[in-house]
Amino acid sequence: MNGPDWDTRYSKHYVRRDGWLPASKEYIKKTGKSVVKYFTLCDVHAIDIFMLEMEGILPRDENGKLPNVIICEGSVHKVPLINKLVKPPLEEAIILANLEDLITFEDDEYTRTTPLKTYERDRSKRQRLRLKERHERFKLFLPFDIINFDPSNSILGQALEVNKLYKALEKIFELQKLTNYFLLFVTTNISNPHVSIVRKCMKELGENLEKYPRLKEAMTKRLGEVEYNKIPEQYRIPICFVKSFVVDIARRKGWYCEHRGVFVYENPDKSKMLASVVFCTQVRGEQDEAAYLNDIISVIGGQMKYHSYADSLKDKPIQEDLKAIISYREKVRRG
């Protein structure tokens, strides 16, 4: 299989160990839940799943299956490999679709009036019916306790009006209305944002600096700069992504966000990735402006962390932790 070797991508594991895992433990403690439902894009390595299983967050049932894991996978060739490795009770728990297509599906005139089991010769219509079936199956699993929104493409790669990944992130907050709390992991490449995204970041950062003096103070203290183009590159987009994307969507959809970490890490090709870890609470009534501002300031004040690829190659604890998870995974694979 082509693609990254996640078994040796130590910079990525930095986020799993220091971001996803402690936030998952906190979520269980805060909500009092003994069982959590997890949605992920795990690829054939499934490191996130086995990490959470090792920690008792995703226990197997008496048949050795993982009943509370739902997986989205875009490659038909990977589905049987993931199914054999992860061992969900039903193959239906692995949904074959691109993440953005799966989440943003909407009926058209044809799919609205045509039974799902209709035999359709037209390939495009047949694909629409299949996607609708998978979308409906996805909705049956809602709501999720933990959502790992970790697509292969960048959320920042297109203008927002045509950006299906951005629309999928918006849709998540609508679909999760059946619960009061959930934990969200959002990961995206930030190295080559679309020009319109950069303009949005610059404009909204300037507006917020004028509106919130405390924000300006926090940025000056942490970064020594408030002008967008002078902010260190590894923090420039993350600051704006937190404010103008995740938090902005959440507020518009009736949720309050509390960040549990904002991580920037490098791939081997030196491209930069952003991983945001957010505890989401559904708001009943008016939004708390002070709480919103406190969250943004806490991110700027200390939650943003940077880990270069070179750093990861020298980070022995991270490497040993990842190796332990891989060893456990292979033990489960062997049965």
C-alpha cells in the first residue's frame, strides 16, 4: 500500500500521546462514561485505535471485537485489511467513502425518490445511491463521543465556498446535536493555504485584536508580535485556525469549545501539520463571550506547541511509546 509509514512517523505520534490520549481520559472522567463511541480515519496502521485500546478507552467484547469503533475509509483495497486488523463486530462499521462526501451528502431529486436497493445501470446514479446508503448508515451510529477528523487533504486548500472538507467540519457540529458533549480532534496540513484563506486570517485577526485588548496582550507576551506576517510561521495559521475555523463554526452551530491542546508538527518533507484537540459542549442559551475569549487566550498563552521532524527523531520516549503500541497491535493481529 502506498502512503506514509505511520509506524515510524514519530512527529505524528507526539500529537497522539500528548494530545489525543490525555484529552480522551479527561473526557471519560468529566462525562462519567464507561463506554465511548469513536469515529476515525485510521488507515491500515490503526495506531490511534490500538493506543486507546491499550489504555482501556476502547475495550474489546467477549469475542475479541471492538464494538464502539466506526471507521471511514476511502480506499476499497484497504477496507478488508482494516477489518481484519481492527475486528469490528460488523463490516458495516467500516464505511467506504471519502470523509467529505460521506458527511456532506444531501438528497437530490433522484435519490429522494429512488429506493436504495434499486438496480441502476447509470454509473453516476448508482454511485449516488451507494453514497446515500453509506451516509444513512453513518447517521445510525450518531452521536459519537470522540471524533478524529483527520483527512488526508487539507481543510485550508480551497476557498471556503467550494471547500467540502470545511463544510464537512460544519456538518459535524449539526449532526452531533443528539449529545451535549463530544471530543473533537482536527488535523490538517497548513503549509500551503489557499490565498483566500490567508486573506480571511489576516482580516479577522486584525478585527479581533482591535476588539479584544486582552488578545493583543496575550499575543505580544507570547510571540512578541501581533502583525500577521511577522508572527512566527509555525504559529501564524494555528492562531487563526483556532479562532476563525473550529471555534467560529462551533459558535455558529451552538457549541462552546475548550481547547485541550494545539499542536504543530512537521512531516519528513518539512510540511507543517496542525492538530487541534477540542472539548465541545452544546450551548443552551446565549454564548458566553468571556469564556470564548479565555479559550483563545489560553491557546495563545501556552497551549500551542511545536514539534519539528528533527525533534521527533531524537525523542526516545515518543519512539518507545509508538513501538509499544505497534507491538501490541501485532499481538492482536496474530490473535
